[in-house]
Amino acid sequence: MVSLLLLTLALAQAPAGMTDAQLVQRGGGDFLLRAHIEDALYGDPAITRELMRVGLERGCLLADAAQARAVEANRAAFNVHLVAALRTVVPAEVWTQYASIFIGRMQFYKSRIDRAIAESGSAVYEGSVREARSALIAGLAAAPSVPADQATGRFADWRFETPLAFKIACHITASMQGTPENFHRAKQAFDGFFRRQGE
């Protein structure tokens, strides 16, 4: 029984010599932490109502800033749990030269890695969400309202019926500032998923 346990652990370990920093890079850096925060914020109807009240694009920029501050404040603590999850969840044969949670076989372990982090680092995840939500609520409360017919701005032809629609819209808004052509191209790539019928 002991030998079987040791064999299992041996198979699950990352290659010898790989540093924690390299593991963090292979594990997507801040990706899982940020995704967890985003899921919590955009899955909260009270938050999304406020995003619409102040104008979606303005609200998205406030959300992006709040998330960035929470990630920065909790990155070091999160990385401890990310590294531990990578070392214990991903089998040795998956650790190729270019292994990453975004490509190849390793991407199929992303949800298991996230669950392992949620178990060992629940306080980090919960604290990060709490900090981001608090900062965002404060920012939204200080922002003026816009007329309801202007709330969705350049996303006026989208249906905002799911958290994913808010998440994608906010990603586009935050990453495409000052580049109208790039904004249009990025939005157009998702129009087929979120555009209202007849638009």
C-alpha cells in the first residue's frame, strides 16, 4: 500500500529542477485567480445591475481595475497553492518541454488544478473575491448613472443574459481601449454568440 502511494506521488511530480517560477508560468500565472474573481463578480446580479447603471463600458473598466488590485495583493499567496496543485495533480508524462494549462494534454487538467487550489487555498480565493467586490462596489457607487438606453454602449446589439456575456464584454472593453478598429474586430468575433436576434 505504501509503495503504491509512493509510486502515485512520483508519477504526479513535475520534472526535477523545474523552479516554482517556471511552474507558475506553466500554470497560467494569474489566469485561474483572475478567472475565479471574474466568475464571482459577473455571476452576481447586483454587480451586473450596477455595471449597467453606470454604463457597461465604464463599469467594465472599474471592474478590471478592482480585479487587478485584488490579483496583485493576493498573487504571492495564490502562487503557493498553484505550485502545490501543479506538482500533485499533473502526471509526470504530461510535463513536456512546452507543457501549459492552455495547450496540449495539460489543459485537460485545468479544472482539477483549480479544484485543488480551491481546496487548499480557499481563503485566498475568498479573500480575493471579497477585496475585488468591495473595491468595485465603492467605485460603482461613486459613478453617476446613465440613461437606460445608453447603458450597453457599443454592445447595444448584445443580449446580456449570462455572466459570460458580461465577462467577454468587459475583457474586450478593458483590452481594446483607444483602438476602435481592434475593438470592433474583437467584438465581432463574439457577435454570433451574444447578438440579439434581428440585429
